[in-house]
Amino acid sequence: MQKFLYFLLISGLLTACASNNKRIIIMSKGAAQFDEATKTISAKDGNGHDQKIINLSGPEIALKLNGPTGEASISLKENGLYILNIKNDTIIGSKQNYIVPKSSKDIMTQDELKIKLDSLHQLILGKNVSAANHNFFILPNQAVKVTDNLEAIIVGPYHKMTTAESVDGKAPEVYRFFSIHEVKATIARLEGFTKPSIAVE
């Protein structure tokens, strides 16, 4: 009986730990450092894009940030997968379907181009952004929960990805993120096509 109670106690503790999992993908310029003892994430304003994954457990995780835009404190209460931005740049992203590859020969009409541009303009202003819409606007020194699925695929800024294989016949859960500078460059490029129907990527 005593062994059985001990087994239940251990099982309960393991279940409690498993139910409080938080996976944090840190996006930074240059490598970010995580001090587990002080729960502090530090990064300098380096070059390029870097991602670091940390896994933490607990009903509420308090983190200190020390990045190029200064110091901050954040608290993560919900379980799931988070993006933490410790760049000096806003990060924008959304859920994507990579099962059907996009063709570079597709023709975009002027109406479709206008809708695309309007959507991008709204996005860089942080408008119509919500978890329900599966899109995200992450300012420096902020963390945003993306999904409950810890195994979701995250494609960071400046990375190329065009397709993803289905898993057990289902489309994988993929989120694509860009720096706000990438999105502004895309807007400038698309605005160059605001003429009678023309092929665009």
C-alpha cells in the first residue's frame, strides 16, 4: 500500500511538471545568454539573427531581460510555446501553410496586390493582430505566446523556407516571423508592381 501511494505521488508530481511546460524561443542579434540561477536573459546588439531555445517549467515564470533596448521584466503564466524578442527591432509573424509550394510564376492581379499591400501596411502598424488571427507583433523586450503546441515549427527572420512535409497526413503547425525591416522591404518591392497585372512572387 505504501509503495502504491508513493507511486501515485511521483506520478502526480510528474504530471504537474509536464502540465506546466513553457518553451521559449529567444530571438536576438548575436547569441543570447540565459542565466538560469537569476532567470536573466542577456543579449547585445550584434549582427544577423540568432535563436536560442530554453525549456522552463512552473505555473508562472518571471524573467529579467537585459538587451540592446534596456532592461525589462516579463512574466509567463500560460503553458505553451513563446517567442521572446530581445532585439532592437520589432518582429512580425503569422501562421503559414507550407504544404502547397508557392509558384514564382503565379500572376497577382492589381486587386490582389492592393489587398496584400493593405494587409502588410496594417501589420507593420500592429493592427488586426491577435492570437485568434494567428498573427503576431512583438516589440523589443516582449514575449508572446504563439501556440499550445511545443513542437510547432518556428521559422525566424532572414531564414528561407518554402515547403514542409505533412506529419501523419496532417499539415505541420508552422509560424513564419520577419523583422519589421524585412516587411517594409517587401512592401517597397510590391509597390513597384502597382501597374497592370504583372507576375510577382
